Amino acid sequence: MVEQQLAQLASLCADCRNCPLADTRTQVVFGVGNPHAPVLFVGEGPGEQEDLQGSPFVGPAGKLLDDYLTVIDLDRTKCYIANIVKCRPPHNRDPKPEEQDACLGWLREQVRIIRPKIIVCLGRIAAQKLIDPAFRVTRQHGQFINKKGTLMMGTFHPSALLRNPENRPAALEDFVALRTRLLEYEAEQSGEEIG
């Protein structure tokens, strides 16, 4: 049922013309992963490789994200990955506020269908859109906030970590904290206690 709902939504999204990004895209980058997973990662928007391949986080930043996922015993079969905007902004620029607003409905529907327990915002733009407009990644990364029953956390965008590798240890701490939260959730689901 969830898969069918997502497939229908992806089909509608593929025809989206809500903003000018539709004029320059190769294809819509809807999202990938396990729609039954408890964690949803949200980036800002597709880059060049994502636009060409139709999948989020497939370039160098995606490789780094995969490395972090591996460290905490996750992979793309155990989470879902999407973006604020589904079409590539020209020259990989930040998506404009009006582009984010035009596209946000698609992400809201993805969240409604998937019903993740935890949403991890990858980078400033996603965190400011979903957590708090004043969110500062360097100061607030790794902090969990409960919004209407969903835990939300912002961390560094993998592209930013490629540019500023000195932030990688802090990002790793955020992912380790995420793993702890996921283990707590799994224990709750199975009725066990973590000692």
C-alpha cells in the first residue's frame, strides 16, 4: 500500500511544473529507499549527477553519506532519502525560497505516506525549512527536536563536509547519536529495554 501510494505520488511529481526548475531539469529526483524505514534523510536538492541518474545523493556527497550510513549499520535499504526540491537548481545553486515553497508539498506527502519516526535534515537549507528558519548547523547540529511526534535533527550536508573536512568528526557524532535513537526505537517496538 505504501509503495503504491509513493509510486502514484512519484508519477504525479514527474509532471510537476510548479516552478521554473522544471524547465532546466533532466528529470525529477523524487526519492529512494525503504518506505517502511523509521528514518528519512532530507537534503536540499539534486546536483548534476542526481539530475542525470534520477536518484538523490549519487555523486561524491552521496558516497560520503553512504560511508556515514555504513558506520552506523544503515544503508539505503534501511532508510529513505529525499530532498526539499525535486529538480536540480542551475549550476547546483541553493534552491530559492519560492522554489522550496513550490516543491514542499511533494515532501509533505512523502512524509505523510512514509510516516518516519526520525527526520534528519542534511544541511542548512533543509534544517531551516523543516526545523527552524533560524537554524544554524554549526551550533545546533545533532540536537533532536520533537515536532508533532516526529524527532527531527539537523546535521552537516555531505557536500559541506567535502569542502570542510574538519567538521567530519562532529557529523560522525551526529550519526552515532542517530544510531542510538534508532536502537531506542527498535527496542520500544520489540518491547525490550536498553541497558
